[in-house]
Amino acid sequence: MTGSTRAQPRLSRVPGARDQWRIDPVGAMSVPGIVFASDALLEQAVDDEALRQVANVATLPGIVGASFAMPDVHWGYGFPIGGVAATDVDAGGVVSPGGVGFDISCGVRLLASPVSAGELGQKLDALMDALDAGIPRGLGRGGVWHLRDGRSLEGVLRRGVRAALEAGLGTEADLARCEDGGAVAGADPSQVSERARSRGFGQVGSLGSGNHFLEVQVVEEVFDAACAEVLGISTSQVCAMIHCGSRGLGHQVCSDHVRTMLAAMHRYHITVPDPQLACVPVRSAEGQAYLGAMAAAANYGGANRQALAVAARRAFEVALGTGNLVLVYDVSHNLAELERHPVDGEPRLLCVHRKGATRALPPGHRDLPGDLRAVGQPVLVPGSMGTASDVLVGADPGGAFSSACHGAGRTMSRQAAQRRVRGETLRRELEARGIAVRASSARGLAEEAPLAYKDVDEVVMTCERAGLARRVARLRPVGVVKG
């Protein structure tokens, strides 16, 4: 494991704040670390390398405010997963691919159907069979959208979801409920290598493997009826949740630009406590190249989820006689974006890294579409396989540069999970609980066993108590499709 070798950082409670802990600046740290965690979640974080990574991130040039950790924080590449950090662009602030991760724009999409749990009933197996047949998944597998040529891929990289609509995959209504309008600004496909393009060309509209999934869910409980009505969800409604990202293309973009930054840092007199924190100034040529490539990969990720949504609609049509799945929201949790936030009372242009963290704009924010402005930005939090998922919205005023959690957060590695759980045993247990399973491999199933994750209910409640976001609805799984 690569990283700083100094002792575990010391934590103290933040006076007057619920579920917030502070790591005081020591050594090269320019700002404190702030960890959002209940007592139970903190115990798990202390046993992880993540807190050292929180402290390491606090040394990045130009960082402001604090190095933040969400309640689902766990060890990652450079940054912890669940890490949020913002750097001041006009004060030499840096961008670091480690603050975004390899799966650029890994994100979640929630679709609401007109079908109720009672109406689904005995048709669940037919729906799962249709999804099983229609959703490509697994390592290196092809996608449902067969691009014609390199120009088609270029369109995906530049225009994201809009490119999918132009290819007949979806409707204009989908765009209105996508973060960033379905395309991250500033995409520069010329900064995406040929190797990255070749890896992504045949994978548009595919889940991949690991923790990616498509779940059929039922809205189990609504906490805020008025907000749920705005979002278009109601109790007992059948929904589909898609969790995936930019596949091999995004991974290659990260690898390519980490390598470039490692070679360039000395020119900017930058040193970091961990080479996985490779970074360069946002205003540098290398920084602009990465942000352009990252935005292009993010647009690929959004188009990927859009294509999968269309495949899900087709499966619902085949099995249930209706493909009218309305997009509730699509949001990424692996991005670095240029945003304006107050720093010491003055608005500043910041490069906000959210790795395993979701943007959670508060009600009234100017960047929200009109129909969502009254309630705040939706935050989609998938649970571990077999546990509930949650819909939240950004709180006012929020915190951590308007950020919230992204999921349950791992407590053990995939290898450790495989040693503890047999995939076929887990399949039988899930099906005994009424959760239909369609998985490409027993090994992949074991890697994502619920025992490998934190308690998602505790994660979500911690976010709410800390004022990062507020709960709208809870959804329980009734079927899962995995790579």
C-alpha cells in the first residue's frame, strides 16, 4: 500500500457540531482535516488508512477550508474514497487525478416506473430475465450502443447525454434531470489518448464489474412527501437504479495523466507525501489537459448510463408492458469541477475534487434546474447489495463545498470478502429474502457481499445529522443485475 508512513492522525470532536471530527494541521498540512462520522463509523475509519490520506490531502498546494471526509470514507488511490478537497485556482491551486479516481464520473441514475410493487408481483422473474438478457456487463464486455466510428465516439466525449439522444437513445426530458445538463463543460477529446479511446469504443452502454449494478427497487418509505412529489417518486413505486461509470476509457485517462503529472511536478516545485497525489496547477498546460480529458471521460460516463437506461426501458416494456421509466436524476460522484464558493467571506474560483462524494447543492442554488430549485440537488446513495438505497437532497447551507456521501463505503477488500463469503451461498440468501439475482459470476457476487460494507443507514443518517443533506426516500431492492 502506497502512502505516508507517519502515525495515525489525532482526532478531536468539533465543538458544537454533530458527527464532526477535526484533524489539526501538523507538518506540511495547510488546512485541518474534517471527518463527518458517527462514533460507530469513526471506529471503522480509524482502522483504515483513509484518515492518513485525509491528512495527506491537506498538504496539497492551494487547498482551502479543509480536507473533508464523508461518512462513507475508506482507503483509495491517493485521496480517500469519500474525500472532498477544493483548491484556489487563482492562488496556485492544483488539480489531482487521485482526487477524482480511475472511474471518472462513476455515478448513479434513478428511473421511476408507473408500476407498483403489487403490480410487479409474479412478473419480477420475467423482468429480471429481460434485464439479464439486455444489460451487457462484466470485465471488458461490449455495450448496447454500437458506435459507428471514431467520429461517433468524439461526439460522446464532447456532448455526453446529448450525443446519446441524437442517436435515438432517450428523450429531451432526460437531459433536464442530469447533473450539468448531461455534459461536463470544457471537454477536450484531443487530450484523450488513442489507448483510452480504443478501450472505450465498444463499451458504451455496459455496467462493467466490481460494485457496479442495475437494481430493481421499490420505494419503501418516504420521509418528505412534498420533495418526493417534485422528484416524481412515491411509496410502493417500482424503480430502477443504475450505478456505473466511464469503463476502461476513464481508467486509461486517469493512468495517462497521473504519469504526465508525476513527470511534471518538479517543474512547478511541488512535492507531495504520496506519489498517488500527483498534481499540477489548474492553470498549467498539464492541468488544463487533464481537466479537458476528465470532462470528456465524464461525458462518456453520462452517455453510458443513458444508453443503459434505454436498455432498462426496453426490458420493462418486454416484461411489464411499459417502458415509461422517467428519469428522477443522474449524478456523478467522481469529478473535479471549477466552482465558485466563498472563502473567508470572498467568492473564489475553486477546483472542487469529489471522489466518492456527491455534489449536493442547496435549495435555491442558481445552478439547479427550475423544477428542482425549490428542493435542492438530488443525492442518490446506493446501499450495499441487498440493503436499501436512499434519495437525499442538498441541505441549506450544507457543508464541505456542498457535498454529501455517495454510498455505504467498504470495510474490507474484495479479496477479504471472497475469503469470507461464497457467491452461490450469498445468491441463495438474497433470493430467500425476496431479492432476485442475475450475476455474471459467483466470484463477483462474493466481492460485493453486504458484510464488506458499512451500514448505509448509519451513513445516510450521519449525513443528515451533520447538515450535509436531508433524506427524501428509502428504496429496498427486489432484484439485482451484476457483472
